[in-house]
Amino acid sequence: MVGHISDTHLGAFVGRDEELREVGEDVNEAFLEAVELFIRERVDIVIHSGDILDVPRPYGDALKVLLSGVRKLREKGIPFLFTLGEHDVSPIPSMPYPHLAHLLGLAEYVGDGAPREVKGLTVVGLHKYKKIDREHLVERLESIGSRVGSLSGKKVLVLHQAIKEAFGPGSELTVSEIPRGFNYYAMGHIHSHFETRLGKALLAYPGTSHWTDVDDPDECGALIVDLSGDEPQAHWVKLESVRPKVRIEVDARDLEKKLRELVERESRKRPVLWMEVEGEGIDLRAVESRLAQKYVIRKLVLRQKPKGGVELGHKEELDIDAELRRLAMNAIGDEEVVEYALGELLRLLSEGKAEEAVRSLWEFWRKRYGMESGEGA
Amino acid sequence: MREVGIILGFVRPERIEFTARETVRVGEYLVANTEDGPVLYMVDDFQSVSTLLLKEMDYVTAEEARRASEVNPRDRMRTGVARAIGLIEELKRGRRIYPTVPPEPGDSVALADDGILSEVYCQSGERWAEVGRLLRRRNVRVSVDLNAIASRHLAILAATGKGKSNFLALLAKRVAERNGTMVVIDYHSEYRDLKISRLKEVAPRLNPRLLSAEELADVIGVRERAERQRAMLGKLLDERVRKAEDFWGELKRGLEMIAENGENAQERYTARRLLDIVDRALRIWGPIFDLKARSLIDQVHPNRVNVLDVSEFTEGQAQVLVSRLLEELLEDRKDAVKGYEARFDSPVIVAIEEAHVFVPSGESTYCSEIVSKVAREGRKFGLSLILVSQRPSRLNADVVSQMGSFTISGLTHPADQNFVKEVTDEVTEELGASLPSLNPGEMILVGSFVRAPALIKADLVEGKRVGKDIDAVSEWKKAESKRPPISEELIRL
């Protein structure tokens, strides 16, 4: 039996999204819960398919959780085999933190493409290859594929990559590029649980052990894989430490009903809430105060409702002249002066007739204030 | 001047036959005197015949005939046909006047001097641009009249590998040297690396908001017959969608609405299909759309050689692009000529590679109409075309017949050869027959941009990667020694 876990993202939220710091603890707890599950289920080995940590330079807590988890397994005689995902590898060439577990003799790194025999199983893995290195990845896989015949026992391939057929164009690999001949393909990188058969073999993603994004699945877990038979059988187990999350889009008219429903809902832990209210005239602060006790509010926004046939742009043509007049009125506050300034004076000045403008200005002044030319100068 | 032959047979002012002591190559220049003055001729055809060796015969007889022929110079009949290019004195002044009287039979024909030829073919002055040398006279440089190209259009018709794009690049360079404006529709990303000082590389972008519904349908790949889809797109594309910040999102929302709430199954199905098409278009051609792109002429620059790389466009998209561009340019040039404010206040030359894609014969595309219009009216407004194609017979003949000048080389297909003969009266039967035997870079120039038809060897443009075939073997080799994988380098265990 193999315990298969992936994308644990230890240390998530801490220092990055402090509002959800308490969820970060659930992330760590979910990993330890999986460890307990594996011990309880008496698996022979545990495989971690990468993205062990959430960031390549984690805070100490994440490492403490990782090391305590693998130590527990070690004490029970269960080897912990792992590869690295992109979250584990820093952009500065260096030793990835999870490798500490290997150096301490608590775990074994299998991401280097070399086969390892553990308890009668042969495990081969590769660390994550970014899409830019796709060709190299394919080459490495071809080389692994050419050697698979010489390996003994049940064989497991560990990868941290997405498969195009299942997850679309961003993926690094197509199914046909995955070497045949293995019994179990222990995959990581994709956060949803996914299984497919390659002939008799099984290819499976356990999905993340705890969500780290609103788009991740609500329920997360790990896989217990039975390799004893001809065809491997996988059993997905939901992890209870996972923080519930709720995403709601609600029309302002139904808000009251929804709020009552939300407040009445009972959960083990305060769920994280993403909420969008569509409509107008809603006091979000009131909404927040009603929900705050029961929910960790991550997002609460009011969105304008698109009316049937939304009117975009200005109803009236913007009238520059009118706008100019308004501004001039604000500044001068005398209609006659504004009239003159924006009319004759502006015309003369913009035509470059400076002398005429000065004459005209005197004339205007004289008429308005009854001064004779030169008298007040 | 050295006599090379004697005029024979039926002599007409524009065409003479002659017999020669030695072989004279096709394309060679001859001079004969007429009452109007000395006339320049070009050899269109030349043949060498031995009566003794003319019939079919067995090998032994042929051996004997060969020996007999060798000792009997009368057996070798070398005759040629030459066509009048014009009176030399008039040619020097830039006019082509044919003689009104023929030379006399028995008159001698001589090789023309390089000096005379240079006076005819190599003009100096800003409007003249040197493009090569006479094929038969390497000492004589040939220049073409850029003004003629900028007003009367040019067609470059030649088989692949014969140097079409080299010639176009050469013109681009000459135009650039004169601060001219040129737009090259680069279908194969060939011109980007040209070493031209005023080259502007442009990655043209289509703004879907500015396209008509039909154009949009074409650029996102709605099939031509899919009338329901086209009609639905037309209905959805109202002002609101066009002005929406998230144009695609708004369009898709409209489609989703119909897909879910459409009145009948047909309508819902059509909307779903369109949604797929839009998604696919954005996935495959996303980069060619830009919601903020200004009009196309704002993307090209006056007094520069603009290379528009359309290699990532499909044919349909490129057609929409070209038609839009030409429409905008024509409008702009009209404004300029009328004295209104315009972006391009001096003439513009638009070069279209693979022209048969844009103005095919027998069918109309988006561009057919505007290209014809520019071909007809462009000269009035200083907007001209250079059409480049290796399959002239697939080009719309009406458009080609508007071309004032031609550069022709290496056409092997009889249909193409005939087409060329039809649209230009200056490529004669005889000269046409030599078309397939021209080597790369050897081209026939005819039309208003040369004083007289010329068979030239074009200069080679630096930094041109076309004309050269891809060196696949060394590129494969290069791929082998590629960079090490970054993903591995980052992990230090």
C-alpha cells in the first residue's frame, strides 16, 4: 500500500495573506492529519508529489511541520519519498528547503530520475520541469521509459506536471509522452483529485491536501493506493482539518434570506467567505457585522447590477465650450466678464493678434467702468 | 563598333533578322543604322543550324557530317531576331521612339558600345535608383525610376528562388535612402532583418471593435457559409459591445445568454458554436487582436520602410488587414492631396507579397476591390502598389494590367508565361521563351520605370535571409547543443 499526497503547500497564507493566518494552521494540520491517516492505514511507503511548501523561502513553522510529520512516519518505519514542485524551488540556484528532510535521513528525494527500490517497490521520479524546459522533460522521460523494462517489482513514477488532455493548453505533457510500463503514476501539481487509467496502470492526482485559493476544491484529501493486485486501486480520503469555504454571489433582493441562512449554518470551523452582492443600497458594514462571528470574511463587495442593455458612455456629447464657461464662471464670477473673455478676447488671442487684444481689453474696461482711455492708467 | 552580322530577309522597323559570324547571346544589344538615325536593338532569339546535321541520322553518318561541317563554314547558319528598343538619340533623352523606316537588308549590325548603353540604362539623379547591371554587359549599371513606381505601380513576377524578395528588398533600401515611405506586407517574416537604416518592424494588431461584423466573422474563423452564425454575430455587435471595456467578455456574455435562453434549439446551438469559435480564435490568434490598437495607419510610420509581419495571420485575417490598411491609406492620401491634415503627407508605396492571395483571379476577396481601386486611382493620390507573386496567372488580370512596370524572372509554368505576355506587350514571344532559363537574380525589367526593357543581374541586398534556403541540417545541429534546462540548474542538492 502506498500513501500518496501532494501539493501540501505548508506555510501557506502566513506572511502573505495574514487575514487567513488561521487557515494557514489548517493547511499544516491537514498534512499532519494525512500522516496520521497513513500510519493508521498501515501504508508501506508515502509518496509526496511536490509543492511540499507554499514558498521556497518559508517561515520556520512550515519546516517544523514537515520535519515532525516525516519523523512520525520514520518512527513507524514508513519511508517518505518526495519530489519537488515549483513552489519548493527558489529562483536562486540553491538547495530547496524540503531537501533538509533528505539530509537529515528522514526522507528520500526521488526527483532525480534514478530508480530506488523500497519495500519491494521501484520508485522513479522527476522534479518539476517548467514549460520552457519541456524538451528536456520529454528527453528525461524517454530515458526513464527506455529503462523501465529492467526494473523489478511494482513500479511507480512520480511527477509534478500537468497533462494536456486533462488540464488543457498550459500543461507541459501529453499522455503519450508519459512512459508506459509503470503500475502507478503518482502525480502532483493539479489541485483537484483526478484519476485515469493508462491500460491497467493508474494515473492519479490526489489534489491538494488543503486549498490555498478560492478556486481550489472545497474538499481536499489524500490517496491510499493498493498496488497488490493486477490493477492498482486507489481510495481517496477526505481530510477533516480542511477549513470550509463558501463563495456566494447573491442578488441584493435575496440578501436577507441568504444572510439568515448563512448565520444559521453550523460548521466545525468558521468558514472562509467570499461574497459578492449584486445591486444597490446595501450597507456592507451591517452585513459584515452580522457574519463576522461565524465567518472569516475574505471578500465582501457590492457589485452594480448590469441593467438590461447597459448604457455606456455619456448620454450627452461632452460640450467643451459649456465646460469652459462653467470653469470660467467659477473663477471670475461675473457673467459679462466671462462672456467677453471667452468671446472676443479669446478669439483675438488665439489668432495671435496681441495688440488688438490689448486695445479691445482697454475698450472693454473703459465701457464697463466708465473710464476714459488713459485716465486710470 | 564591331560588325557582328548582316541584316537579312523581311526587315521591319521594329524587328530585324540577321545572320552572324559567331554566336550572339539572347539579351545582347545591337545597333543598326536607319534613315531616322542609329537604332538600338535587343536580341530576342538566336539559333545556330547545320544543314548537314539537321536530319535524323545514324551515328556513323553523323560523325562524317560533323567532320564535313567543321571544315565547311557555310554549313553553320547562325541567325538571330532582334527587336527595336528605340532610336538611340531619343533614348538618351529619355524617350522611346521607334524608327519609322527599317534598316536595309544587307546592312550591318554591330554590338552596341557600353557607353551608349550606360547613357540609356543608367540615369543619375535622385529619382533613379541603381538596382543591378545588364546581364550581358556587366559594366553597364541599370537604374530604375522610383517616381514611376510610386505613381504607376510595379509587379514583381518570378518563380520561388529567382530573387523576387531580393529585388523588393533592394527597392525598399533605395526608397529608404530617399526618406520614402513604404509598407511591406511580409507574409513570411523575411524582411525583418534587412540592414536598412529606416526600417520599422511592425507587428500589426487588429482591433476587433473597429471591424465590421463580416470582417470580425472572417478573422475569428467563422466559415463563409455559416450564415446563421454571421447573422447572430452581426446582431450582437452593437455599440454597447463595441464600446465595452471587456469586448470579448461582453460578446461572450451575449452569446451565453442566447445559448441558454435562446428562443429555439437552432438559435441556442448557433450561439454555442459561436462561443466555441470565439474561444478558439482567442486561444490560437489571441496575440493578433488588441482592443486598444489604433487604426492601422497609426501603426505604420511615415518616411520609413515599415515591415508588417503578418506571418502569424491566416489568409483571411491578412486580407482583412490589407484591405483595411489600403482603405485607410487611400483616405489619408486623399486628405493629404486636398490639403487637409493627414498622417502621410508624401506618397506611399505598399508592397504586397504573395499578391495572388489578396487579389486572386476569378474570385473576390476582401481586398480585391480596394486593391483594384488603388491600382486604378492610386496614382492621383500618390499611393502605389508593388505586387509580388510567383504565380502571376492566379492574379487578377485587371489589376495586373494597371501595373506600369514589371520585373519578371524564371517563370516555368506556361500559364504564367502566357499571362505575362498578355499583360505586358513588351515581353515578346521570343523573350518570353527565355524566361524559364533565367538564373536567380537575372530579371527582365519592362515598363515605365526603365527607359528601355532590360535584362539585368540584380544587386544582392545585404542582410537578406530570403533567397537562401534554410540550412536545416545545421539548424537541427544547433538545436542539439541547446541551453541547459533552467529547472535543473536551480536545484543544488
